[in-house]
Amino acid sequence: MNIANEELQTIIGGATSISGTLINSVCKLVSTLLGLGRAVGSAIRTAQTGIKCK
């Protein structure tokens, strides 16, 4: 089966669908941002109170 150049230009790829890789990347990003937020929040609280864990 041969496809002409005109037909090749009308083919729409699968880049618009949501893949498992994209979902996995977004989940890792959210997890990283939450961990970073917790670390920054803990650092701010420790700096304000001056009390550190023993």
C-alpha cells in the first residue's frame, strides 16, 4: 500500500492523546513540588521558632 504525498500531509498523529508517560511525569512533578513545599515550610517554621528536632 502506497500513500501519496497529499495523503501523508493530512494524517494527524497521536500527539494529542494523553499517554501513560505524560500522566506519570505529571504525578512525579506534583510529588516533587509537594516535597519541596514541605521542606520549605519546615525550614520557615524552624527559622521562626528556633527549635530544632533533637
